[in-house]
Amino acid sequence: MIDFYYWTTPNGHKVTLFLEESNLKYNIRPINIGKGEQFDPEFLKVAPNNRIPAIVDNDPIGGGDAISIFESGAILEYLADKTGKFLAKSAPKRYETLQWLYWQMGGFGPMLGQNHHFNRFAAEKIPYAIERYENETRRLYRVLNDQLAGKHFIIGDDYTIADMACYPWALYADRQNINLDDYPHVQAWIKRIDERPATKAAYALIAQYNPDQGKPVTEEARKHLYGRTE
């Protein structure tokens, strides 16, 4: 059984996409980041960087004691190795997948996240910051669009953890001031993933665990999300 420390963010959805696709048994332990639960001492034992997602695998690869893993990319790679699904076991497909997973972790996620913040959540609108992150967002969408040309998924015909990592961020294109009509291969790729039953199941969890998603950020949530440094 996988204990999954989850909240309804793009990084959280990456892991629910995998869990639903693979039919692994899992138990959700919600961490309400708007209430500061990511700073609870018990959670920090699992995720010392006080960020979701994180997992505890009570039946780990190779047996033995339960292990904990934080960072969404590391979780996806671990679960792929555990199940033998969505990541090739050998080169070149394995490393082609991993380079796009790391591309998401190092760029597509962080840069789009900063775009979200300065466009939607920052108390002060800073034109330079907005322009910088919108420009980088457009560059990254172009990279992804070019990679998807002539392909069903990022690596080709096979749906992989690279797709699971990128898709939840691309869903927020409208919040990033991105018109997906300018990136037709990305637009078609999103629609293909939208139609997967596991995708529908993963996103149905939002209504169950965070029915207030989409409402304005409260002052309490702003303090926990943007102001705490300990």
C-alpha cells in the first residue's frame, strides 16, 4: 500500500495520474497547504522540504522497511520502476523519457509556477516579472509543441511519466496568458490525455478533497503559501 501525501496542485496531480493508470493501491493523506499542514512535524519526516507530493511505500522495491520519497519527479520514476510501467527499462527510450521528465522538473513546472504567481497571486503587479515569466513560458510551450509534432505523446506512441509530469501544468495555460491555438500539437496532446479514464479519475479527487479550489486565496492561505520561511 502506498500512503500518498497529496493536495490538489499540478505536482499532486502528477502522482494521482500515475496511481490511477497503474491501479496501485494507495491511501490519500491530504495535506492542506492553505492551512499550513505542510509544516507539521510528522509530515516533515516524510517531506523535509515541506512540499507535496510525497509517498511512503509500505511494500517497497526489494522488500524491507517502508521508504519515503518526496519530489514529484523522483516519485514518478520510483513508481515506474516499481510497476514496470510508463518508463522503458533500457536505453534509449528510458533516457529519452527521463530527460523530458527532468525538463519539466527544472523548467516547465518552475517557470509556469512563477508565471501563475506574478499574474494571479502576487499582491503587487510587477511588470518586469510578469513579462519575464510569460516570455519564458511561451518559449517552453514552443519547445514542447515542437517535440510533439507528429507524435501522440512526448516520446512517441507510448504514454509515459514525462506526459504525466507535463500535462497538469499545461492544463493551466489560460492562467499563464497562453493561447493554445498557437501550440496546436500541445492542444491535441492535452485532449488525448483528457480522454483517458485514469485522468478523469485523478481529477475527480479535487471535488472530494478541495471543493473550494478556484476561490480567491485567503489571507491565512497567503501567509502559509508565500510568507513562511521556517
